[in-house]
Amino acid sequence: MASITIRNLDDDIKQRLRVRAAEHGRSMEEEAREILRRVMGEAPPTRNLAAAIRARVAPSDRTDLELPAREPMREPPQLGMND
């Protein structure tokens, strides 16, 4: 089995871990292992890119806008050296 060291852990987090471990009758180390097992055991929901985009742009309280009528294009400017 592997081991890790966690540096720069906030004192508040360490205290909360200590209390939580005591409530469950475990050491802080065992409590941390249990938390990691529980969190890492949960597989993230799988979504493909198309589903993520569709969910983001799905119609929700959409407002249909009136588009102005198209007008004919104007003549492009004549750029020349002989003017």
C-alpha cells in the first residue's frame, strides 16, 4: 500500500478531522482513509460533450426575438487610384 503526507493543512481542518475521528472511534489517519475511500469510490457522472453543451444551451424561458427585415446590400466603395 502507498502512503502520502499532507503538508500545510489548515489547523481548522486538522481539528475537525480529529473531532470527526473521535466521534467515529477511529484514529485521524483511519478517518482520513475512510473519507478518501468514500469520496474516491464515487465515480463521477459520465457525460459526453454534446450532452454538456445541450444542457447549457437548452431552451429555458427563451424569448423569441423579431428579426428586422433584410435590406438590399449597398454598393461597395470604389477604391481606385484614378479618382
